[in-house]
Amino acid sequence: MRLEDLKIKIYADGADREGMLASYRHPLIRGFTTNPTLMRQAGVGAYEAFARQILRDIPDRPISFEVFADDFDQMERQARRIASWGEHVFVKIPITNTKGQSSCPLVERLTQSGVQVNVTALLSLEQVRAVARVVAGGAPCYVSVFAGRVADTGRDPVPLMAAALEILRPCANAELLWGSPRELLNIFQADAIGCPIITVTQPLLQKLELVGRDLERLSLETVAMFHRDAQAAGFEL
């Protein structure tokens, strides 16, 4: 395993400005994704002001910002406004609204009119097929399948992601994105099947320095950590 051998594009997933700027300086980071949950966790109050500042800070990498309306007319209004902020902006559209109604008709209107979309929160191959049908021939887009959430259900996401790649292969404008990875190994799994993009959170990005480390040396460092923490805690028996 060597980072320099990876073909996959790593996008940083987060909404903390300092963390995003640190990722921007990292040579492996090729793009960025955000969502309303990450923004709330980061304490973002003014959505558009935050987004425009980030776009000034990071003017040359793709960045995805998500709509937050639940009504499709309002989603479309928000999507077109977000898209107007820059040529490297992708608009995240959830695969359904909270009522479970498909957003594919909206995705089709947007992508066929030139809006770069990132269809997000997909977990099934049927959802991938539905999106493939409406984005074909449209603007560049991402199809974000949350492989990590698939794994959370006890299912192996690798076969599902490989099948999703085949579904999207005829769509030259669409790239599959491996979303919500749970461990660093997922980067290498995604790369092995030819997935074009994976999103990685800051905690996982911090583990990149472990790639290729000698396992016995890492074992010794782990033992030393346990010993050091026991001493610091003042444990006695």
C-alpha cells in the first residue's frame, strides 16, 4: 500500500474552515464536499456567507454545497442560486426528500440545463439506476453512494460499489463517489475497484501518515502509549 500509487481522487469532507484550508494545502486533496449537518457541527450560521468565503479561499477545486429545502420547487431555487456562485461548484441534491419522494425529476431538470449536481445519500443500486437514467448526457455530475452507511448495516459495500460503477459506465459525464468511509482501508478498497472519487473526513485524513508503517514498530508505539497513559493516570495495584 503506497499513497503515491493511488489513482482515486480524495475529496475532503467537512465544513470547518481551518480544516478545509489545511486540506487545501495537502497534495492529495483534489476537491471538497460539505453538507448541512457538517456545517451545523462546525458552527456555521450564515450559509451563503460561509460558502462564498470558502470559494474565495479555494478557487480552483470542485466544492459541493447542499440544498436544504424539502419542497422540490424550493430545492430548485436554492440549487440554481448555489450553482451561480462559481464554475467549480457542484450542488448536492438528496436522492429523495423527507417524504421519500424521488428527486430524479429535479435532478434531470438541473443537469440537463447545465447545473453540476452531486446526487447524494444513495444506498441502493436501484437508486443508482434511477439517477443514471436522468443524468446521462447532462452536465458533469457526481453520484454519491454512502458505502460507509451500507457497511453499517452489516453488508459488504465493495460488491455494491463495483456494480454501481458498471451502471454508471455509459454515463460519461457522471462520476461515482464513495461516501461516508469508516476507515482508511476504504480508500484502497475504492481505488482497487476503480471508483473515481472518495470523500474523507478530517479524522481519517489525519491517519494518512500511517499508510505503509512498519507493523511491529506501530505495535511497540501502541504498547508505549498504554504504559504512558497508565503512568499519567497514576494507576496502582
